[in-house]
Amino acid sequence: MKYQAPRGTHDILPNEAVVWRDLEGYFRHVVGLYGYGEVRTPAFEDTELFKRTSGETSDIVTKQMYEFTDKGGRSITLKAEGTAPAVRAYLEHGLGGQGQTTRLWYQTPVFRYERPQKGRYRQHHQFGIECLGSASPQADAEVIEVAYRFLNMIGISDVKVSVNSIGREATRSSYRQAVLSHAAGYLADLEADERARAEKNPLRLLDSKDPKAIEVMKAAPSILDYLEDESRMRFDTLCGILADIDIPFEVRPEIVRGLDYYTDTVFEVLSDQLGAQSALCGGGRYDGLVRALGGPDTPAVGFGMGIERLALVLESLRFNSGESIQAYVVAATESARSEVSRICRLLRSKDVSAQCDVDGKDLRRQMKQADAMKAEAAVIIGDDELASGNATVRYLESGDQRAVPFSELASHIGRLYD
């Protein structure tokens, strides 16, 4: 039997893992600038956590969760999204304090049973941040700024931010009725269970992937016309802040996001690098979520960002990860192999990445291997080099070369990366 990765999953191979590690490093650096601390939560949680937070009618709960009963008879679900587990950890370990703003970030696998497509898998991975404890529109702007700054740092220059406000319960109550009236003809043609879900949460029609629903909702009334005064003022303030900090944005009333816990601000960060405008990041404010999980009223805002989609964009941009072997040490003669091994160990002890041949390849094939590994330099040692104590260092990009004493190889090659 030939074994393959399960449908909807993928292996991250060494050449891809290099890019992933760089993305992780950049993200860790950016969130650190804003004071976010890392949280790592389990790969599975009690099923009720996601049902209570994502919404009983959400696609995640009704169609996509990997839910199972464990040997103790407990209903368990593989992590379906990152926010609810982070908030559960925040409450369980008492990370919040009186009047304190807590900033958390994570990198996590996420499991959803959906149709696999390029950049979207049944096991995919996310970066995310959560800012808990602040009700200020400044917090919303900060979260958006983190996403925008990170994407610019990794070289995605065409980043656009789309923002909307879905208000509070009064807004959604009146808007639900407006949407139901507008979409009455479309809803009448649905199967009974689909119609019941739509009628329970008609805002989902704005986020539907059904072409008929998309067409119907193009002419739907704008939720912005139904905002309470407080939500309107918050949204206007947020837009003013984004303008002040030079983040390009557009207001798009059709954005509602796919989770029931959102309140007021919702947003997406998009790029054209994958062809049609594509969301790389999405999030918003969820002021009722902490209370829904048994905690005190705690305002909060955050985002999730798909790493696979980022990797696809970077592939289209021919992203250079900056990771390669610094030195490939070449044995030009059989008598040099022992010294080549010693030089390799010496370089590594000085934090210079180095490899050498262990299979007895000839000089030509060793040089070919150095090229294939994108080594910065080939360090060539043969009988002449053994006699002189100087290695021949060839810079593979330019073809230039020079003699460098064995004792100075680590400092010389290290400077090439400074």
C-alpha cells in the first residue's frame, strides 16, 4: 500500500519550511514591538467551547468541525479556530487584571472539514493576536496596524484594508429583519434546514459563497444605516485613526465575518498577489466572548491570518528567505577529507553553517552540490591548501576567490552575512 497524507492536509518540506520559519520570525518580531506575549493552547478542546463561541448556526459548527468522542466519553473537537482557545486560556489562568490590557499572540494549526483548494486545507495554520481589556477604537486600530505592518515587512506592498461595523444587538436585530425582507424570495427556494439556519442568522447571507445569494445580497440594504449612535461614533473614530496613521482602507458594508461572537468592528486585509483580491487576514471586535465563557464583561479585539495563503503570496513574489548554507567545504583530494571534516566542525562551533560531502564524491560533484545548496561560499581544501594552511574560498555568486587561513575561516565567512 502506498501511503499518502490525508486529503486536505499537506507536508511542509525543507525548502518550504525555510520560508515558514522566516514568516514566524518576522511575525514574532512585529508582535513583540507591540508587547504581545505568546500563548500555546492544545490541539483539541471541549466541543462546547466552539459551539458556545462560534455560533450554533455557523458553518464551522454545522459543517466543518472535527468532533469526536474520546475514550472517557467526552465530546472533543480539534481546534477549529484560534480565538476561543486563547480566551479560554486567558480566563483559566487569570491573565487579565483590573483595568489591565492583555495582549496575546499565537501560531497554531486549525482543523476544518471543508473542500480543499489551493492555499486552504483541512489542517491549516494561523497566526493570530488577541487584545483583551480595551474598549477603545485605538485598540482596533492597533490590531489592524500590526497586520498591515507585518505584511509590509515581508514584502507584500499592495496591502488593502477593508473595514465595517456590524454594531451591537439593537443594530443586528433591526438589520436582520431588513435582510430577511430583502432576501425573502431567495430564502423561499432553499431546503428547509438551510432556510432555518439563514432565518436564525440572516447576516450569514452577506458572507455566503452561494452565487445566487451573492447576487441577491448585492442590492441588500447597508448595515451602516442601522448602527446605534455609539457604534457609529466608534466606527467613525476608527476610520479617522486609520487615516491618521496612513493605513489605506475602504469601508465595505458587506463584510460580516463568519463567527457569531463579533461585535462592532470587523475587517479584512487583502492583497491582489494571488490574482483576484484575496483576504490574507480577518478579524474584529468580540466584546461579549469573555462573558460567554463565564468571565466578566471584557472588551476584546483580534485577528487570524492564514500562513498557507501567506506562503503562496511569497511564492508569487519570489520571496528570498535568506536561509542557505554559508559554507560548503570541498575536499579537492582524498588526502584532504580528514581536514575538511575538522574544518566543518570548527565552522559550526563558531555558529557558521557548514556542510561537506560524506559519500566520497569527486571535486566536480561536490561543487555541483554546493551550487544546489545555494552556499554562499565553497571552501576548497586540497594538497596545496594543506601545505600552505590556507583554504581557497570561492564566492559562488560572483565566482571570485581568495586564500584564507584555516584559523580565520569562521570570522571571514561570518562577515559575509553581517
